Amino acid sequence: MTTGHLTVIDMQRVFADPDSPWATPRFAEAAQGVRRLLPAFGDRVTFTRFVAPERPTGAWRAYYEQWPFALQPPDAPLWYLTDDFATTAAHVLDAPTFGKWTPQLAARAGLQGPLYLTGVSTDCCVLSTALPAADAGVEVVVVADACAGADDDSHTKALQLLSLYRPLVRVSTVAEVLADRT
């Protein structure tokens, strides 16, 4: 079984629905990669959900003025994990921020690493989680084919940017992660 901790970032309906303003075009491909990884991590998996704050403050006010549809409570259907993950997600952490490296995730994943990151979107929440985890001294592995960006170009650019943080952050693939851990 694979060592480390798998974090599955924001595999939610709002990003999967092609009619959503926040649709992630390659969501299904990222989900396929995540499903391949799950058995290798057993109980060492945390799913995250991006949720709107009850009352946005600071720059978040302007953000939600641009995206008013998203100002819904955490139990609104748009924030649900997609059906294929909702039934298997034993550990779910909510955060009203792009970055999911919260004290709760740090406590759950530990600081020894590696922390494997998957999900959406590579150019927002994955990136925003990877960098503070790396700053905390955690070895971070972003699994490129288990992530999806706002579009292909943004996904590629985010992976290139993350690669600049090596050796703190490493970009890998599902096949490499599974091969390294068998």
C-alpha cells in the first residue's frame, strides 16, 4: 500500500457540471485518475470541498459579486461531491478558501508526507494547496493526470509553475505514483 496521504481537492458538482459557470472541461479525466489512486491509499485519503462563506469579507466580497450564484450554504447541491465520490469519501474537509492546506488537513495528513494532491482546478485550488504545504516542509506530489484545470493551457502552465518548486513540489502521474509504491 502507498505511503503518504492523498488529498482529493474539490471534486464537486459545481466543477463537474458542464452548464456550471465553474465547469472544469477535463473533470471526468481527473476523476478517472483519482479513482485509480484511491485503493492504494486506503484510509489515508481526504476529500475537500470549496464552499462559500456565510458572509464574504475583504476581497472575497468582490469575488462573490462576480460569482453571485455561488453564495449558497455548504449543504447546497452545487457543493456536493460528485456521486462517484460522495459514497466513498470517509473524510471530507470544507474550506471557504482556494487553498486547502488548513490546520485540519495538516493534522489529518501529517507533516511527514508525501502529500499527494489531485482534483480541480490545477491552476487554482491545487496550486493554492501545494505551495503552503510545501512552505510547511511537507513533500508535495501533484498527480498531473488526476488533476484538471480551468482549461488545458491553464493546467499546463500551473504544472510548469509547480515544477519550479522542485524538490519541495514534484509533478508526477498516476502510473508513476502506483509504480513507485508497489
